[in-house]
Amino acid sequence: MTRALVLFAHPCPESFNAAVHTTVVDTLTARGWEVDDCDLNAEGFDPVLTREGRRLYHEVPDNIEPVRDYVERLRAAQALVMVFPVWNFGYPAILKGFLDRVFLPGVSFKLVDGKVKPNLQNIRKLAACTTYGGNRLRAFMAGDPPRKSVTRAVWHVCRPDKMRYVTLYDLNRATDARRAAHLERVRTEMEAF
């Protein structure tokens, strides 16, 4: 059995992203996966890296204490699925804060001679299911930072066997049919994940 940590980062339960999140969780559960469903907003995750947190950032293992429960959940997973909207061509603040506070030295990476070495080898599958308000061209012209962050930075610390980036661009103008087709694509991707 595969254990997946699903990170959901949208504050509104009526959002389309919530429907994507439900599709991810339901599909993985139906496949027999153990799903740790982490709704960052519902759990009240504090995304702020404080002055003290930053001072302890490189002090392994003391850096882990403030977020120990989340670190343990991340370390227990074999798959990581991030479900989030792209806002202002970036992550929602709560997800960015999760990466800042939980993807720590000694957790997601090790510094060896000043170089980042991957440390999340337990994550063998990595996926992001996202939505963009703007179209693909606008995202491309802006450099598409969330795509690059997931497929390069997060990928680097995991080095997974499988990686998927599933997105719906131009959500602001998407018809009901396009939204339904996207949910079907998410379901299909999670069935094959």
C-alpha cells in the first residue's frame, strides 16, 4: 500500500480547487492508498517563518520542533500530492509557508559542502494539481514559477520515480464542460499515479 500526503491549499470549501482536492483524495482512496489529507487552512497551519524560526533554520534537529507533526507526516509518506490554485503566478501563502517551514535542512535536504543534497527519498511519487486564472501564454510569459518550483525545486529534494503536473489554465473563463473534463483528467492521472 502506498501512503500519500495530500497538501490542500485553498481556504474555500466551495471552490473548484476543493473539487479537485476531493477528486484526488477519493481516487487515491478508491485505489487502496492510505491518504493523509492535510487541508492546511482547515488545520490552521501557521505559514509565517518567524525571526526565531529563521535563526533556528539550520540548527538540526532543533529546527524541526515547531513543525514536528508535519515533518513526521511528510516522512511517513511515499507520495506527495499538492493541490493548490496559482495566485499572482505563485503558491498561495499558506503553501509557500509550508515549504518554508517544513522543507527544512535535515528534512527535505542536507547541506553537504554548501550544496543541497536530496533528503526526501521516501517520496517516490510527486504530483501537483493546480489551477491558473490566466491562460497558458500568460503563465509562460511570467516564467510559470509554480510549475518550475514543483518540477525543479520540490522534485530535486525528492528525486521521485514519477512526477505529474496537472493543471487547468484559464479557469476564470472555463465552462462547466471544461471544468468537468479537468476533474476527469485529475481522476485519470490519480488512477495511473
